[in-house]
Amino acid sequence: MARVPSAAIAAGGLVGGYGVARWTKQRQLGGAVLAVAGAAAARQWHRRAGGRAAGALTAAYVAGFAGSHPLARKVGAWPAVLGAAGAVALASWAVADRRT
């Protein structure tokens, strides 16, 4: 079975969580998507790069989510979410996915 890169899971969680929350008008459902994808990515980060790296990448994932909110006021919601997702995906690739 092909492995999905953790960068794709993390970016998909941020984008998918926002998309689900926006389109269903159910913030809790979007939060569930965000949490499930974050947990899956964290598990891969831990397996591929160790506990410290997984902790740092999890913090980056949460910071991307939190940071997209004030950024959205300046650049719009989708650009903020896509920017945060791209930054987290890049960090994930550099720390965990590049080696595999």
C-alpha cells in the first residue's frame, strides 16, 4: 500500500477542516477533520522523525491553524488557510518526509 506523505495529510487537514466547516456551517465538524488529520500526521511524524520533531511539527500545525485566523482578516480566508497549509506542508516535508 502506498504511503501518503505526512505533508499532504497535514495540509489536507488544514484545508479540509476549513472547507468542511465553511461548507457545512458546522465548525465542530471542521474541527473534527482538523483533529483527525493532525493526529494522523503526528503519528507519521513520530514514526519517521522522532518525538521532538513530532512535537515541533504538531506545534507548527496548531500555529498554522491559529495563525490563519488573524491573517484571514488581512488577505482573506482561503489565501490564509492555503498559506498556512503550505507552510506546514513544507516544514513537514523538510523534517519528516524528505528522508523517506
